Amino acid sequence: MSALQIVAIVVCLAVTAVAVALFVRTINHFLATFRLGQPEARSDHKGERTATLVREFLGHTRMSRLPIVAVAHWFTMISFGILFFTLVNAFGQLLDPSFILPLIGQFPPFEWVTEFFAWTGFVGILVLMTIRQVKHPRSAPGEHGRRSRFFGSTFWQAYYVELTILGVTICILLLRGLEYALGQQQDPGHATLLHFPMTAWLGGLFSGASAAALGNAIVIVAAVKILISFAWMITIALTPTMGVAWHRFLAFFNIWFKRHADGRTSLAELQPIKVDGKPLDFENIDELDEDAALGVGKVEDFTWKGLLDFTTCTECGRCQSQCPAWNTDKPLSPKLMVMALRDNAHAKAPWLLASEEVRAAGLEQAEGLSDRTKAAASVEQLVGATGYQPGDPLGAYTPYGPDAVIDDDVLWSCTTCGACVEQCPVDIEHVDAIVDMRRYKNLIESAFPAELGNLFKNLEKNANPWGLAPRLRMDWAKGLDFDVPQVGADVEDLSEVDYLFWVGCAGAYEDRAKKTTRAVAELLHTAGVKFAVLGDGEACTGDSARRAGNEFLFQMLAQQNVETLNEVGATKIVVTCAHCFNTIKNEYPQLGGNYEVLHHTQLLNRLVREKRLTPVARPDDASSTGAASTGHKVTYHDPCYLGRHNQVYAPPRELLQILPGVEYAEMERSREKSFCCGAGGARMWMEEKLGTRINTNRTEEALATGADRIAIGCPFCKVMLSDGLNAAIQDGKATEEVEVVDVAQMLLAAVRRGDGGGPAEEAVQPEPEPAPTA
């Protein structure tokens, strides 16, 4: 054994031992940190969860939104596992340059796979490195390049991981070439194209070297490969917040423990408030421990899955690139929020895990410092080895937000549209985290935007956001040429009809939404569908209250509605509001309300296909531009709570495309990538004071299609996009001929033409009386 080999073996074994020890220590740190979180059951349906993991891992289903990135990442990811055997082989080559793994070392399929993934891993990482540079913030629009999805990511970590993979793949390919050249001299029977199909040409470059020189080169390259690999392990072990590296281990667990075992995106229903892992019983709220956390006020109030979420973040920025708040220059970035919570969790973990004596010493030391000194002092100076500054619940020393990890403006900018969750390749549940923090602000601190105070009062007093009297809920039906049956007055219960028509607060009170309500009622009547409404028996579903963090108010409204619905025997419900649709369909089952819920576009699409409704083309000489005329060119805006949260994309589009004479134009951001109107997450009731307006951004995108009709399927969207259109008209970016209409209005116009009613809704339907003010 040469001196070179002895040195290489000693150095490599020493580095390996240190790396493994540190790695094991960090794994233990992760487990201890995650256990600090609140309990949560996530291990049901193990077989289904495993199938979901395999599908997402091998199929790269969550990565496919960016196809080039997905392909490059897939080969890079697979190569990481398959090429592990080359690391084992490298240790053998330190002892003997001619070493080959027993059994499989000379097995051609194994060698083919090794070379194939060495090359594809090499090319894949070059592609990913190139994309990172092309999309770098320095060349992206916005202040400091904030339109780049990599804005705010920790670049040195990404560069280090990329260069590590590049270095390892280069070493593997060099080793294969050197092995071929050495084999030509010592074992010509093995050194053939059969065993070196993709690296024999590389080995040919070393054909003039002696066997001793080739052996030394193999030892050196093998040692370099080992040192690169274990230096990487040491680096990530010393940096537990290095998500760009740790996700390759933690993502498997995060995907396996995702909310839905079948792989559905963790959207739609919000999870109820839980105490000690169990849903809070609001009927026995007086028995609740006064120290129980209602929502999240400090990082350890998150569940263990939340802490795992934060640590798994790869900082890829897909969530950030799709976020409507971030894209309209508001402070919320889902990525930066998760990074801040991750850093805070791992900084605070030693403090939480420390003994009472250590904590007491740290607090005593901290109390002797002024606020100015605290702000300037390092965490280590304050509490020694714990690494945490006591005081603020979520820490005051991280860079996201001036006074806390999550600034209030960050928290309240969210529309809960779900774009972040839908885009995340490792299934982080951003919306749940945001709502949990809002719950704490609401229920414990009573700290929320002033506009929400009016909303809560109106919901408490009159069970609708406008605070209007329940007796006005049927005003939308005035002037219809048929009677709308009400449960309890015209029908005893819902067994006498096909559907309960849930009108919703907007559909009953908001003038623009009343047109949709009337259109749906007329279409159902025309199709011979028996339906009834609750009238003043309806109350707000509580969607906005829940997403604003007022879980108590949501529970009050929801329990009231569930009792009413169960009492009248509701089984099938049709709704026009995407928020009502989501709440009744997905959240009322948490309270014992299980119903078949249809969005009106789903039911109307079915009725058209069953020939119970027949749309007719507009006469060629028609020149009407009424609100419900089909128009010549139409684009459709996906409501977030219908599309992303519930995967209802096809029915409204099929309805629009089946209307005679309509040219359909799709917006660039559509379906899963649709851009929010800005009304979700209780933002409907709050003014946008930061950045630019979300609804204006979306309206301008719709206008860019050249459409003269912007079709919607939700009253919140109708309000927001109508306001955006009015602003565009005032700015000269649109003409008054462009209108925002519900899909049902357009269908009604086409059906009425078949009945001789004319092309416009107004020709057959009086304008609803304006709703009185609160």
C-alpha cells in the first residue's frame, strides 16, 4: 500500500466518522424539535399514503408544473440514490484501485444504469444551475428582482448543493473512464463497450498512462469524491435549516404525512382548532384550560407536522411566484414566511429543550440588558448555548418583519387562495399555518384589521356580512314570473323537491350577485327542476369569519346552519357562491352536516347535456350588448374556492364553449395557476392599502385576451372584477362594452332566445331593487 493510499484512507475515514456523527446528532435534533409541536394524527391509511408517496416521488406529479425543471430534477434526484453504490466502491478503491463491488460490480445492467444516471445527473444539475442563473433576481423585474421565484432564497446553500452534485457526478464519470483505461491493461475482457458503454471514450483519453499512474489517479479521484460527499454531509449537519439539502430526506416524510392519504392537495376544508391533538369542543368551552393555545402564538403551538413542513422547504419559490399578494407588491411571501418560521423553530428549540436552570440563567442575563442592547446583542450573548432570545412569542431577531417573525401586514395580506399549497412540490400546508396564526390574533389578542370588526358585528347581529335584516333575503325574487318555494312556507321539507337552492348572503343582498341568483332560479324553473330556498332561514356559512381567524363565530353560524339543514332534510344543495360551496361541502361535515353539494355551473352543465336546457345562437343582426348576451369573445376567471380548492374546472368552461356563437379565450394564468380576484380569506371586507390591487391585476389580464365578456362563477369574483373593470374603464384601458357576467347569466340569455325572449337578460328580467344600506 502506497503512502498516497494511506493518507487518503486516514483522511477519508476521519472525515467520514465526523460527518456520520454530526449527521446522527442533527437527526436527533430534528426529532426532538418536531416533538415540541402539538400532537396530530397523520398515520391512517398507511398503504394509501405509501402509494401516494411512490406516485409523487417517481411520477414527480407535484413538480410537473415546470416541465423542464421536473425532468432535470427527476434525473438528478434518482441519480442521488442509484449512485450511492459508487460511493461504496470509492472506499474500496482507496485500498485497491482495481476494486469492483462483488456480485454486481461487473453485472452489465448495473453498469449501464450507473453510467446512464451519472451522465443524466450531470446534465440535469447543469440544467438546474442554468435555470437558477436565468431566473436570478438580478435579471428579474420588480424591486430588487422580487418577481424572481428565487428572490429571498439562500443562494450560497443552493450553490453549494449544486456544485456538490456537479463535483460528485464528474468524479464518477472520471472514475469510470480511469477504470476502463486501467482495465485495458489489467483485465481486457472486462474493459469493453459492454461494460463501459458511455465512458469508454473517456477512458481512451488516458490510454497512454501507466498502470501505476492510473492507479494513483483513481485513488485521488475516489478520495475527492468521498471528501466532497462527506463535506456536504458535515455542512448540512451543521445547518439544520438548509432546506435545499435536507428536503431530499425530509420530503419523503412530509409527503407521506400530508393531510389526505389519497394525495389530494391540502386545501378545501380548514382544520378545526385542536387542543392536545383533539378538535376543540365548543359546547364545553368553559372547561378549557386557561393556558390552552387557541391558534398559534408561538412556534411550538404549531403541530409537529407544521414544524416538519417548515424544515422541508426547498426555497424553490414556486409558492412565491404564484402568490397574488407577493405579485402585487405586498409583504407576504409564502416562501419567506415558511423560512422565517423554520429559522425561528430551530433557533428556539434548544431553549425549549433546555433545563429550567439553563432557562433561568438565560432570563436573568437577558433582564440585565436594555431593549437597545437586546436588539444589538447576539442571541448567544443573551442566553448562551440555547441560541434563543426570550421575550417575543415568535422571536424578534429574524429578518422577516420589523418586530416579529411574522409581521401583521404579512399575516393579513393572504387571500387563502391556495396557490402556494397547490404549487408546493413537497406538500407544505401554508394556508393552515396562516389561519392558525390569525386565530391566535383574533381569539387571544383581539388584534385584527378594523374592517373585520364591522364584519364580525354584522355576522353576529344579522348573520350576514352586510348587517341587513333577514327579512330582506327574498328581495332578489321580486318580479320573477314564477313563485320561488320556501321551506316551511310553501313546502314542508326538502323531500318534496330535487334541490335546496342555497342563495347565500351575496346572492340575496348584493345587487350584482342578485342577477346570478335570478338567472339560476329561472334556468332551474325552465328545466323543470324542483327546488326550494330557506329564505330568512339562511345564515352566512361563516367562510369569511373562519378564514379571518374568528373560529368561535364560524362555529356559531355553521352549527346554526347545520341544524337548520338537517331539520329540513337537506340532501342535495346547489349554490352559486364558491365560498358557500366549499364551506357546506367540505367543512360542514366536521359538524355533522353531510350533503351532496353542487356548484350551479355543475348542475347547469348537466341540464344542458341532458337537453333540458337548450341554448340558441344569437341572430346575426343582433347588436345588443346587454349584461347577459353571450358576446363574441369570452374569457373565464377560475374562482379559487371552486377551482384550486375543489378541482372544478371543466363544467363552467364546457358551458361557455357550448354556447352558440361564443369564441372562448383562455387567460395565461388559469385552472391550477389561476390568479386570485383578491376577495378570499376575508379580504373581501378589507381595503388593500399595500402594493397594487389584486383585482386590477387580474382584470388587466382578462382584458389582454381581447374578450368582451369576463365570465365568472362566484359573486365575490364578480364584485372584485367588476370594480377592477370600472377602474380600467376610468383609466382608458377598457371600454364600457366589456362586462363581467356570471356563466349562468350567459346561459340564460341563450336559452331565452330559444323561447323568443330576446338576447339580453334585461329583456325578460327586471333589474332587482337595490338592497337597502345597513
